[in-house]
Amino acid sequence: MKRLFAMGVLLLGMSTQTQAITLNEARAQGRVGETLNGYIAPLRQDAETLALVSQINAARSESYQKLADSNNLPVDEVAKMAGQKLVARAQAGEYVKGINGKWLKK
């Protein structure tokens, strides 16, 4: 009985170890990159990366909308301002999309 319980605990621990990737991990692994439009874009097309991109961009869109509303600005203008800052702040080794539309590794 103790062995069965121990195996159950071990299996439960193993299943909880598979956590979703974070934005910082995805950046460091070259899965996503910042764009000048204020949103991240996937460089890899796997399900985990695409889900992260969707989640992050939805949160950014909501944030940009709130800022736009409170400052009487178009939301795309707020997003572009944020995009320029995010691209400039990207760390060495991370990907950014240039004005030419091509990916560049900083």
C-alpha cells in the first residue's frame, strides 16, 4: 500500500512539472520576438509558443486600450510607442523585427 501511494505521489509530481513556458524563457530560446507594432510574434510555430503569443498579445492589447482611452489616443499609436520601447529594451541574443520586416538577433 505504501509503495502504491509513493508511486502515485511520484506520478503526480511529474505531471505538475510540465508548466507552460514564460515570456522570458521564450525570448531566450528564440521562440518569440518583439515587433515595432507593440506585440510579440512567434518565430516557432509549436502549440506552446503560439498559445503564449496569443496570451501575451491579448494582455498587451487590453493594456494598450486602457492607456489609449485614458489619454485620448488611438490604440495603435499607444501600441507603436510601446513597441519601439520594447524593441529598444530587448536583451542581447533576443530577436526583434526591424522596420524592413526581417528578424534581427540583438
